Amino acid sequence: MASLHSHIETILWTKDEISCRVTELASEISTDFGAADSPVLVGVATGAFIFLADLVRNIQLPISVDFVRAESYGCGTLSSGVPKLSLDLKVDVKGKHVILVEDIVDTGNTLSCLIAYLESKGASSVSVCALLDKPTRRKVHFQLVGEGKFYRGFECPDYFVVGYGMDFAELYRNLPYVGVLKPECYK
Ligand code: 5GP
Ligand code: MG
Ligand code: MG
């Protein structure tokens, strides 16, 4: 197929729709945290990289930014669904308010593992900011820490989506919108 965009069957959220929602989320965060207790934003690599980049540039606070990576294999059996940390924090989160930034919450396994990890590192609160949420797919109910809040961009129908940081087989992250691939592209 010739162009990147010709691989997409449906666009669920356009570049402008995402941009508006990201600005709203950033203002909410800017209002909820004061400059004295400004948060550490921890992006979950790789999928959150574009969302994180757009989000932080709209936050009006002196925040820190870091990344973690969680692989969904490991920690024993394949069916356990327990992710393994494969990139650790650089910033010390002890006594800090942390906002975990995710592209999409699906089963909830990744987030519940990462929240527990941040709590064990002494974060005084853990919030989650996810661009997309697929609540119908949830298997694990994740528990926020302290006064932590769930910031959610959009509720996503049960499709496998790509773009705006999200991949299929490491491709399509560079699409400026979120969409669904044509069935032949999943092969
Ligand atoms: P979990 O099931 O642990 O909540 O989600 C783990 C990760 O799977 C998400 O952070 C995301 O990176 C990936 N994921 C879940 N649903 C989708 C989807 O529809 N599209 C893409 N590209 N990745 C997804
Ligand atoms: Mg992710
Ligand atoms: Mg992926």
C-alpha cells in the first residue's frame, strides 16, 4: 500500500479533537496541583510518548518528566498478565505526587502493577492520566494512591486502535490521529 493513511479504515478521534481534549486535561491538572506540590509525570513507554509530550507542554506548573516501561510478558507464566518493569525511573518519587501517563487502559494489568511500584517507591499520591479507556475490557480494578485522581481523555469502544503514539507491531505510532486499521493490515 502506498501511503500510511491508506492503511486506516476509520478515524475515531481527529488531531484537533485530541488536541482540544489534551488541553482540557492539562488545565485540570494545572488546577488540581499547586506549584508547591507540583507533580512528576511518568509516561509509560512507548505508547504514551506523544500524549505525554503534548500534555506537559500545556501544563502551567514546574513539573518533572520521566518514563517507565512495562512488558506484559515475564513474571512467571504467560497467562499471569503481570507486567515486568524493563525501564526504571530516574527521578526520585519519594514524597512526590506522581501522575502516570498512559496511552490506553485496557485490562488494567499494566497500571495496577505500575501503581503498586510507585507506591513502593514512596510516592505520596499516584494519579493516572490516560488518553483512552476501554472500561468494558477491564480485568483488574486499579486502586489510586492517596488523593490520586483518574484523568481520562475519551472512552474507547472495544477496537484495537493505532496512532498518536499507539502501535501495531511497532508501526503507526506517527499517525496524528487515533484510528482503526484495515483488516488486511493486521496480517
Ligand atoms: P492493559 O491491558 O495492561 O491495561 O494494557 C496494556 C497496554 O496494551 C496499553 O498500555 C497499551 O500500550 C496496549 N494496548 C491496549 N489496548 C490497545 C489498543 O487498542 N491499541 C494499541 N495500540 N495498544 C493497546
Ligand atoms: Mg501503554
Ligand atoms: Mg503496543
